[in-house]
Amino acid sequence: MAKYNTKRENKTLKPITTHEGGSGFAQTLEKELIGLLSTGLANSFYESENERVKRLSELIKTLAQKDPLFVAKALIYARIAFGQRSVTHVGAVELLPYLSGKDFAKRFFSKRDRKENRGGIIYRLDDMAEILAYYQAKNGVDAPIPNSIKKGFKSVIENSDLYTLAKYQMKSRNISLIDIVNLVHPKETSINGTVEISFEEYGKAIKGTKFEGVPVNKNEKTGNAVISALRALILGLLKQFNTVEDKNTNAGKEVSEKVKSGEISEEEALVELNEAKIENFKELIESKKIGYLALLRNLRNILKTNDEDLVNKACDLLIDEQFIRKSLVFPHQIDLALEVILEEFRNNSFLLRIATALNTAYELSIPNLSELFNKGRTAVVLDVSGSMSTKIKIAKGKYGLTSALDKGALIAATLAKGIGAEMFIFATNAMAVNYNPLDSINTIKKNLLHINKVGGGTQWEVIFPLLEEYGKFDRVFIISDEQGADSVEKTYKTYCSKFGIPHVFVINICGYGPTMIKENTRVHRIYGYNADIYETAKKVEIDIDAVLREIEKIEI
């Protein structure tokens, strides 16, 4: 009897009508949940945000009644592996009714230890505020807060260091870090660290508070009061530090004061402010106290300084492989940064240097791509139908929404250039697409987006007959929202009877419920647009349930 290579559980997937009216299949509830968590809650072509929230709530309700631990692990996995935020905040609140009496409930709302890879769903301190905000929106601002949230959040704050407490004060938000502190009453800990405040400033701040009359330590060298960072936060004395925005804002204030006093002219002020910003950026980059996403956001400002040494340091950090992996930066976020830079700085003398670094960074953000599928022949088939125009949420800010087609084209171009895949597109009809393997991924992607010769409908039955014309493929990537108007099973089986059964990777980029092709030991479904698409593809070629197994490994 097999001990390790156990028999796969056979779950019959019932036929279902797709959003487009075609013949598809329902997914298992576990995989539908993963698909939704990986793609988020933003409005899509076939579902509004409210409809996706409702579907998420119903999935969690059904699954959590029998296995709340799996749902908790799936939410954490979506936060750390997919990088999803809002959908995990909503999901955490929807899971609450099923956590009562569970020993892992408090730990679920605790901080995720990145080094030890264990803990709860709080990856950054502002996750607490988002969860609390959704809880109040759902239950009312006066609704009692469950103990699991209070205890978990209390633990998060007590285990946060000085830099983290200072960075995530959220003073301009409806729910600030102070509000959470007042709710959960954390204790001062050595982990929080300490700050120095002049006794005069400290004395004014503690009047009428619980700290009035409480002994405080003194730094004999400076003569300042030494207090915990948490106390400084509560008293409004904790200053944000070592962030780009804060340091440059302070530089601006100092220069402005000099202009007002007549010490320097406005022309001199511009020069001095630029020099201050250059030094601030250099310090943060050299010390790696700037986050990867903050570095991407500030590439525009770095280029505007026109300082060669600063640009070189930024480029060196952009292509730091360990920094990229630790930051969980998505390939598309690097791609968006490149598009912004190309659009705004066409004549900048450092454009080529930055663009080259970003291209390298993009490649580094796709783990082991050069080693993937180096044997056999690969086809990548992109759905270019009208429904792929749906916007998907992949980043914060002005450039946070982009079309599923744009990101699908990026995946297709990456597979083409990275592993030499042959490219095809389909909608009402299908066709092969030639590309220059010497072109950049970005160029291949843009060329792919400009082809409009296959109609606007979604007919999956045209995929495999076209592939038949090109012979045997060992693997086929289909990038789509999986909402065809027909059925693909007959043409898929015909192809398999002629050439053998290929591995088919369906990248379900929008996370709808109905699917087009039934999973089997060689049909694999990958959900959403995330940094682990390619690693997951490598794993599921061996194990179709790889993501489910990764979720089961999660330690809370």
C-alpha cells in the first residue's frame, strides 16, 4: 500500500453555467475561496464589489462551519503569499462568528512573524485599523469588540518596535494607532524601545494624565527624559523618523524658515532643498530603511534630483535580489513603475539606467523563472475578449487599477521571453502571435495588446483546434477570466487523443466562481495575478493541490 504517494481524493465537480452562458464547472469551495482571496474584491466585469463581498461571506460561512482553521490559514496565506489586503481584512471579520471558543482565535489576530513564518494575519500595523474599520462598518461603531481581536491587537502592539510604532501612527485616519491602544490597553515592553524627550516637553504632555507623578528615567549625558516608545505614542510625543516623506518634509520646513528670515534667497532655497533631499535619499537607501515599494514610488523624485551617485545607489538597491524577495514586491508593481518613468522622463539622461535596473528587477521578482519548464514545448494562450477589460486591483494609489488583459499580456510576454513559450490569442477566434525573443518583456507585451484580429466574444472551443495545427505541446498556459460562451471539453479531449495529455495551467485572473475546464491530474488552476504565479506553476505540475498543501502548512 502506498505510504507517501497517496490516492488523490476524487471530488465530482458539478456542471455550471458561466457568466457568459457557456458550459463550465463549479470549483470545490476551498479552491473557489482561494481564487477569490487571490484576486480581491474590486469591481469586475461580471461582479460588483458588493457581490464579491457577499460571495466571500457565503464561502467563509459554509467552510468555517466545518473547518474554521482552514479558512484562517487561507486568509493568512492570501496576505503573505498573494499580498492581498482588503479581502483579508473583510474575511477576518466574516470569520469572527466561527472563532468563538477556538484556541487559535487570539493568535489569528496577532502579528505575523516574518522570520519564523508563524503567527496571525497582522502583517503591518495598519492591518489592525482596516480590520477594525470593517468590523465597525458591519456591526456599528458601538458594537462590542470581541476578545480575540482585543487580545490579538494587544499582543501586536506589545511586540512592535520603535520604528514600527512611529511609522504606523495613522494620525490622519478615522482609526489611528492611538485609538487602538486606547481600546486594547497594551503594556510597555522592552521590544517597544525608548525615546528621549526634554523634561520641559515631557512635563507639559503628562499634565492631567495617568503618567503624572510616575517616576521616569533620565539620560545623565543629555539631561533628557527616557520613556518607552509606547508612552511617547500615547502622549503624542512619538515622532515619525527615517521615512522619505518625513525627512524631506522636515528639510522643506527648515529651508522655508531660512527664506522667511532672509538668510537665503528662493533660488538658493531650491538648491539647498534638492541637496537635502539627495542626502536623505542616500542615507535611507544605503541603510535599507526605505521599503522597496517606497523606493519605487520615489523613483520620480530621485530622477528629478539629477544626481548621478543617488541614481546609481537606487539602481543597486532595485536589483538586490534578497531585498526584492523580502519585500514581497509584485512583478506588476515594478512594471507599473517602469511605465510611469518611461512616460514622464523620456529625455532624462538617467532614464536608460533606471529602466535597465527595473527590467532586471522584474526578472528577479519571478523566482526561478529561468529554471522553469526548461524541457519540452510550451504554449501560452491569452484571452483577449471584451470581458478581459475588467479592472483588477493590484496596487495602491493612482495606478492601482489595471485591466486583466494588460496583466495577462504581461504574464504571456514573460513566459514567452523567459522560457521560450509560443504565443497564441483567442476570443471569438484564435490565432498564433509571432514575437522577437530579443525584445524586452515590456515591448512584447505592448505588441500583444495591439493585435485585434480575433473578435470580442469568448469561445474556448477554438483553442485546442488551433494548437492541433502546431503539433504536440508538453504544457499549455491559458490566461483568462474563464467565462466562455461555449464548452471546451470536446476539443480538449480531441487534442489529447492525438498528441497525448499536456499539462494545462489555467491562470484564472479574475477569480470568478464558474470555470471552463475540469481539473484533473494534468489540468491545474492558478488564481489571480501575484508574485508566486510561476513558482506555483512549477509546483502544481507535480501536485495539483500544491496551494492547498501550502495553506495547511501555515502556522498560527
